[in-house]
Amino acid sequence: MEHALKNQQFENLTETRIEELFKEHYSVLTAYANKFLSDLDDSREIVQDVFVHLFDHRAAVKIHTSAKAHLYTSVRNTCLNTIKQRKNHATHHENIKYLSSGFSLQADKILEQTELEYALFKAIDELPEQCQRIFKLNRMDGFTNQEIADQLGISKRTVETQISKALKSLRITIGPMLATLLIISLFNALK
Amino acid sequence: MKQNNQYIDEQVLKAILEETSSDMEQLQFQEWIAANSANEATFLSLQKIWKSGKAIEVFQNIDETADWEIIKTKSRKTIKLKKVNLFMRYAATVLILLSLSLVYLYQTTPGFGKYSQYKSMQTKNKIVLADGTQVYLNKESKIIYPKYFNSKVRNVEMIGEAYFQVKPNPTKPFIIKSGDAIIEVLGTSFNVKNETDGITIVSVNSGKVSLKNRETQEVVYLTKGEKGVIQKQKVSESKNEELNFNAWKTNVLTFKNTPMATVFSDLENYYGVKITNKSVKLDTLTYTNSFSNAPIGKVIDELELLLKIHIMQKGNHLIISDEKKQIKN
């Protein structure tokens, strides 16, 4: 541990590096914040401010862990403060409960979950256009196969084929990763 | 068969996930799951994909490109704002300090703001103040006075020797601070002189003058022909028997049955010389004469002629001796 700390190198935060960090983490961070706040605009603002702070104080900011850990900790703490400020709000009592008890562990699981979802989102995003569109209409927007068929002026059969195609493709691209993570989380759940 | 179990049609899995599977599909699925433990994991992940549709919808609504622009704009703003703030803070500090010092300088520094100062070197000078008061400043003297007399009193400060001819103004007393003396008048003429050892002499020529010791606040009132002396803690007044107290201003030296010691002292003051008297006979004599704008050479000649003495001049030093004794030696 001590050895690791000694060898810890402070990251040199250039503008380019911050943009890289943004591209890599912004969506996950925002979705992660949204899980606490249930308000996408608030979540976006919080994450944006974390980046703005990083931007403006890049010369002074000392990141003691990884840049990623720094970003998540900042977002999580800001969310926690926001929730505290909102504490009279009935809908967030649930959040406070688990944030105050064993919050860190819980927050890590939420983060893991969010990363998984983002990987899935990215995988879907890489599906062929028609396939992607149909899959999203079905899974995200909750339309039935018939509704999609009617909307796009194609047969229900084609819709079903495209969804199967998407599933197959996703199983290949994201499946192994999901499987590994699911096994781990199942294993953790059993403990 | 085994081969079949390892492979499953996507349509079957989809039907399972959609929960629209037929009995046949259910059976196919159960066989597939049982065939290999990895299949179960695959299905679980598929289920995950299937069910997380709502959860991943959020990513659809995050516009990274737009939000990156927002961050850059916010960042620039805060940087600019902070820079301005920092600059403004420094600027304000400097400005406040500057104005404070300006006010201080204006209030206190003669010649800069509210006050003027005049300092005479080797010449005598006449200054007319804003209220019309005339000030004759002797050599190596200094006066500090307001450019305008706006307050209820007319305050000036003087070091050295000066003759004041104060313009009468009953509503605005004229106050001079000089050495330990505070001199207050309404309108009059008088001479103020700081001597060594903290002595200040005020000789009144006309009108009435109040002379106050700055430390003890003791006051004497002086009228024409009187003089007041401030020395340490004391204030004294007496008849002014010095005929030549303002000779430096009038350039007239007057002696009227004046003891020689006083004559020499007046000459020393007026001409700025040092006189050493080695003639004993002079101690009992008095002298009557008058000089107007006379060079020291003329005074020496007259004295030598009248008193039959010898005056030797060595620069600023005059040595007086008896003529005869001088010859004998």
C-alpha cells in the first residue's frame, strides 16, 4: 500500500486529457447521478460542474487516486449533498436511507450497474440502423411488435426477425462481459 | 442432439424473454440451459439486456457534444469571472490605498493639496495669504498655510521668524502655531520669532494678540509695545524695549541711548555676524543713531569714528578693541 502510494504519479491534467475523460465518463457519470437524483437535468448540471471545476483548477487539482475515481467520488458527493438539501422531499427518503447506511458499497454496485448499462447502450448503438431502431422502439419505448410494424410500414415478421438479430448480435458483443459481471454479482449476492 | 442443445434459435430465446413461448419452445430452452452451464449465463445476460431497456434509455437523452460545449462555456465564464474578480480586487485595493494616501497627502502635505508652504533660504520674502494677510518671512524660515481659508479659523504654522500683518476679520480668528506658542489675533501686526532652546518671542506692533503656551495653555494678552516670551512651561509678558525687533523687516536699525551690549546684539541679529568686544570702556557707554538700509561697512565706519575703537572684520566675525591698545600691542 505504502509502496503503491510512493509510486503514485499525479496526473497532468491538460485540456486534451480532460476532454478524453469527458468522452470516456460523462454519460456514465450522468446516468449514475440520475440514479440518485431521478432528475436528468440536475444530474447533467452536477456532472458538468465537476468537469468545469476540473477545467478551471486543472493546475491546482491534485488527484490522489485515478482520474476516474476522482470524478466518481466528486459526483457521488455532490449527489449526496443535493439529496441532503432535498431531504424534506418525500420521494427521496428511500435514497437517503441507503445512502446513509453502507452507502459506499451500495454506490459501487450502482456504478457497476450503470457502467454495464452504458456498455449495453454502446453495443446497441453499433447495431445496423434498421435493427437498432426496431430494437430501441421495442425495448426502450415499449412498443409492441405489431405497433412497430405499423409505424414503420413493415411486416410484424420483419420486426421479430430484426429483434432476434439484435439479440444475437448483442449476445456476441456484450454477452461475455455481462455474463462475467452477472456471475460476479450473483456470487456476491450469495455471500 | 448434443450439437442441437448447444445451439438455440434466437427466436426461441426471444420468445422466452417476451414470455410468449410455446410449450415446444419452452422445452427447447430447458434442454439448452441444461446442456451447458455457460448457456445459463448467456441467458442471464440476455435477460439483462432485455430488461434494461428502460434503464439505458437515459443515455439516449444525454447529448455529449452539446454538454461538452456547455462545460467549455461555463469554464471560460468562471475563469474570466475569477480573473476579473481577482483583478478587480487588486484594483480596488490599490485604488482605496491610493485615494486614502491622496486624502492624507491633501490634508497634511503642504504644497500638495490643501496647504501651501513657503520656505525662505538666504533671502527675506513677503507672502500675501488668501485673506489678504501679509507675512514677511525672515531668512531660513518657513510658513505653512492653507491655500484657501475655508474653516472657521485661519490656521497657519510658522518656523523661524516672521512679521505678520493680519487682515482684520472679527469672525475668523487668525491662529499661528509656532514652537510652543499658539498666537491668536483678530487683526493686528506683530513679529513672531523662534529662538534656540525652544523660546518663542512675540512682539506686538499694533492691535491685540493672545499668546498661549501650547503645553500649559497659559495665556497672556499683548498690546502695542509689549512682547511675550514662551520659554519651556512659562509665558511672560513685558514692555518691549527692543527698538529693533523688526529691523529685519523694516531694514531700519534705531539706537536711542542704547547700551552697547544691546547695540552689538542687534547688529549681530540684523547682519548675521558675531561680535566680540575687547574694549572695556564700551561697557558703560550708550549709543544713539539710526541706520536705514546700511551696509555693515558703513556701520563699522560710524562706530569707529564716534567711539574711537578699532573693528577688525574676519569674515562674519567682528573683533572690537581700543584704538590705542591696538597700536601699543
